[in-house]
Amino acid sequence: MNHTQPKSWSWAAWPISVLVNFTLGYARIVPYLMLLVVLDNTVFATFGWTQRDPTFNDGILAPLFVAAVSVLFVLAVFFLVNIFVARRSTLSAWWYWILNSALLLVPSIAVSIWPDLWRTIRWY
């Protein structure tokens, strides 16, 4: 007796996964940049790698908390959505997670390489 569930919409799993992970990768840029600003003004400035921003004088707790919560939210949505879609995908689990983790990083890498791209795709 076969107890596996049918993969009735497995053909749609890959496009859904690509769309969701690109969207999450795009949303991940803001927390990534917030974390980078906090590190720039604290840790990197302490080691002498950068200079402190004179307007960064409100402390570290609020920006670090917002950045950490934002990063955790994006990661939680990433795992919840991908666990659901991975079960219906025809790819092996190892390949599925490697490819979708890479898809999550593509928008961040693209904006890092081409900063003018951010002005083109921003939502505000």
C-alpha cells in the first residue's frame, strides 16, 4: 500500500519557488543594509576599517533589534514557504535547498554589484 501523497501540482512548484525566493531576496535587502550600517558604525569602526557616521548617535540597540527581527522574519517565511513547496517538488531535497538559497541571495548580490539597480526597483 502506497501512503505517499500525490504530487498533483508539482509542475507549479518550481515557478512558485522561484517567484517567492526572488521576492524574499528583494525584501531581504533592507534588513541586510540595516545590519551593514550597524556593523559599519560599531564593529568595523572599532577596528579602524571605517569611520563612524556622526549622525549615528542613538545607540545600537534599536537598529540592531529592527535588523535582527527583519532578518529573522525573512528567514522564517523562507523556511515555511520552502518546506511546503519542497515536499511537492520533483527535485531532490539537497538540490532544492541549494538552488533556492542561491535564489534568495541573487537580488542582494545584484544590488551590491549595481547600486543604481536599487533606484530602479524600489517600491517607495
